[in-house]
Amino acid sequence: MEKARPLWANPLQFVFACISYAVGLGNVWRFPYLCQMYGGGSFLVPYIIMLILEGMPLLYLELAVGQRMRQGSIGAWRTISPYLSGVGVASVVVSFFLSMYYNVINAWAFWYIFHSFQDPLPWSVCPLNANRTGYNEECEKASSTQYFWYRKTLNISPSIQENGGVQWEPALCLILAWLVVYLCILRGTESTGKVVYFTASLPYCVLIIYLVRGLTLHGATNGLAYMFTPKVLAGGRILTARLEQLANPKAWINAATQIFFSLGLGFGSLIAFASYNEPSNNCQKHAIIVSLINSATSIFASIVTFSIYGFKATFNYENCLNKVILLLTNSFDLEDGFLTPSNLEQVKSYLASTYPSQYGEVLPQIKNCSLEAELDTAVQGTGLAFIVYTEAIKNMEVSQLWSVLYFFMLLMLGIGSMLGNTAAILTPLTDSKAITKHLPKEAISGLVCLISCAVGMVFTMEAGNYWFDIFNDYAATLSLLLIVLVETIAVCYVYGLRRFEGDLQSMTGRSLNWYWKIMWAGVSPLLIISLLLFYLSDYILTGTLQYQAWDASQGQLVTKDYPVYALVFIGLLVASATMCIPLAALGTFVMRRLKRGDAAPVA
């Protein structure tokens, strides 16, 4: 007899699994950046609209397909139509690409956790130079946090052409990260279902602790005010809540993209999770709950981030002012305490007019201190997580505690997402009788983790961060949009919306609302097509693709063109997933024609 399909212990376990997968690092380091770039609080308007028009409908669609077909992505789409098995294959390929590089972030989180127990924190001060006569030149030109990230963590090469060797410490951290993931997925839903309670809830505990701490930091209100209050434009004109950004098409495009990728649509993870549900499960309610919690987490994380960001900006601004005050006090032999931040500009004007020659000598050393400029520095991704946050943490009291908490939260978010990524790969493999006949599930999981870890060693090389950026920027974007577009067309126009509506009603006993039908059949596909056209035109207009390389002599990032072989690799990366869909359909067509030819009667 065929072995019964494993099930979640209860519906709550399934919801926690979806939350753990959907709520990830993008909520912490991508959404705050978008708020900063596109009008602060006003960015919530396109974000919420896109959640209603795109996020919730597509999330419900994938959960419903998984629960109805009770198979992983490959089997589910093959059941809908044999010509659509390539959709599932494409999802597995994209998930495999993601798992290879995404777990490197968890390795970095482990690296920072291990170094967080040092006093002082190793990224809080620059190391001495070889002669021990001063600080390291590269560190002085950059900053202690940038130096620790680019030199100590990545030991980054000057360009992508210089690969260098594997860094053994990050490599060991990557092995540890994969070992943790393997232990979490070892027993399938039995072990994953227990782990997700932890990976889904612990980040919220840390965020709440950080919120309380962040709001008590000096300058936190500056960050929150920057996010939620209007900007004063040239001429003193004020547009409430920066509403001028609502007319910016890129704000809407980025809102739609953020919703799309934050929920993890198209990877096959949601289909895999839903396939372990009872058929009668109310997946519509769960789709609404997960999407709302995911978006609320992004907003909540932004409040925490901007309170910390305000503290960092205020600290840097006041530190800049103090250096200028000290310089002027020493240069003009002023009385200690005479110069203050409040009278600095007035005294500078007086000194410039009274002692023009002497002031001209010190003028090149006087920095232009600006709180607004500090707050305007937009950073996302690893730059926000491993440079900006560490810059703020090093200036906190009991900095070791806050560092451990922060990077442990990143680790939990990363592992939660990895559980979903690996489920998208493993579920179709373990559904295959041809594979499970020869290998137990534990061995299949081990092989997937081992292969991913071995390939992931590329990202621990000196040029590894450049390849990480390639995978992060190009491995999933276009592929996922195409996958989800085909999914919606397949359900509505291949399988049939009425037929699918009947299936859902027979499973759950609930009729399909008009809202879901309109979104699935028209609005959501049109939005995805718009996003596809935008990304394609953006790539064409950009011309030669470029990347940010670390220049040790300047202590900053510089822009360089990708070499030809990197551009070819990017093309293959995108094509390897997207071509699965037409190639699988063509293969199915050819096989069917051959079978018909074999079955033809002999004259």
C-alpha cells in the first residue's frame, strides 16, 4: 500500500511555517531602505495597494494549488497539465540557486555572533598597522565597521577577476549553517514543524527588545521623524508625508516587487508546505493572515531600524561637530567650553571675517556636519545589516549583548527562510517514487545540503561576495515573475477557473469570492506582465551591467563593469530556470507524438 502523505500536526504549525518562511531578511534590510528612498510613510500607500492587488491573491493561489494537488511543485503543475511540469522544475532550479547563496548570510551571522563575545567588539576600533605606529591605513580611510566587513569577514579582492582562495573561517561557518539546516529538515514536517515555532517567534521577541532599546537611544526620534514626517523642499514648500513620491512609478514598481519577493512567491515552497495540509484546511484565511503578518512585520522592523538609524546618524553628526569645535578651539586658542553646537556657525563666520588668513589654513580640515546628510545615506542589504547596524551597536552600552541579540535574530530569520527553500527542493524529490525507491528521505536531504554547501564554498572565496551579488540580483528576479505568471494563467485558463473554484468548494465547503476571481483572472497577471516589462526595459536601458568593487587604497566602493564571462554567466543563470518551462513542454509534446507513432497500427 502507498504510504500516507505526512501532515502538519495542526493548522497553527502550517501558519508558523509560512510566517517563518515569508518573514525574512528582506523585511529587515530591504523594506526600510525602500521607505527611505520613496517618501517614508507615503510608501505605505503603494505598498498596501500592491498587497491587496498582488500579494494576497497570489499567495492564496499557491496555497490552494498545493493543498488541492497534495504534491510538490513539479507534481502539482504536472497534474494540472503534463505540459506544465517545467513550471515546477523551474521553481526547483530557482530554489536551488537561492539555497546555495542564501545560507552564506547565515554563515556571516554565525561569524558575527562568535566575534560578538569579544570586549571591545572587533569592529569597534581600527587595528594598528604593521609598524604599530598608528592605525591601519585602509581602516582609517574607510571605518572600523567597513574594515571588519570587507577585510576581516570577506577579505574581499579588488575585482571579480581575482578569485583568490577559500577563506577557511567563513567556510567553517557555512558548513555549520548547513549542518543546522540539515538537522531542522531531517525528519520532514515532523522536525520542521517543531523548529518553525522557534524561528517564527524568536525574531519578534528580539525586535520588541530592540524597539524598547531603540526608542530610549539618544537621537532615535530623529530617525523616526525622518521616516514619518514631511520633507521640506526647495523654497520651503512642504508636501505632507512626502506625497510627491506617489507620482513616482518606481515607488509603485518597488512596492509590487517587495510584496512579491517578500512573500516568497514562485519558489514552490508555499505549494510544498500547503501539500501537507488536510484537504479541508481553510487556506484562504491562512493566506490573509500570513500576508498581513508579513507586511506588518516589515513596518514594525522599519520603526526599529529607523530608531537605530537615528541614533547612529545623531552620534556621527555630534561627533563631527565635536571634532570641528576641538579643531577651532585649538587653532584659535579659544577658551574651553566657549564653542558649542548652538553657536558654532556664528563663531565660524566671526573667525572667517576677523582672521581670514588663519581661518583659510584650517578650512580644509573643517568638515561639513549635517544631520540630514547622515540620515539621507540610503543603505540596504548586507550594507545595512553588517555595517550600519554594527556601527550603531558598537556605540551602545553593553554592546556585546545587543550584538549577540541582533545577529541571532538575523540567523533565525535566515534559517526560517532556508527551511522553506529546502522544502521547495525536497518535496518534489521525495514525491518521486523513482528516487525514494533507492534513497531514504534523510539521505536525499543530506545530498541536497551537501551539494549546496559544496557549491556555496564559491561565496567564501576572496571574490565570493561579487558572485553572491550576481546570484542575489539575477538568479530569481525575472525567473520568478515568469513562473508566477504562468501559474496564474495555468490555473485560470488551462485548468479552468470554474473547475478550480469547484475543487476548492468541495475541499473546504466555501465558495470562491468574486475578489479572488478578478485578481487571479486579470489584475494580478497584468501586474506581473508590467513588472516583467519594467525589468526587461531597465536591463536594456542600463547597457553594460556593473558591480560595486572594494578599493582598499581609497577605503570605499567603486563601480566597475562586469567582465564578459560574468555577463555570459548571468545570462545562463536567468536562462537555466526560465527555459525549463518551454523545454519541458516541448519534451512532453515530442514524447506524446512518439508514443502515438508507436501505437499506430501496422498496415
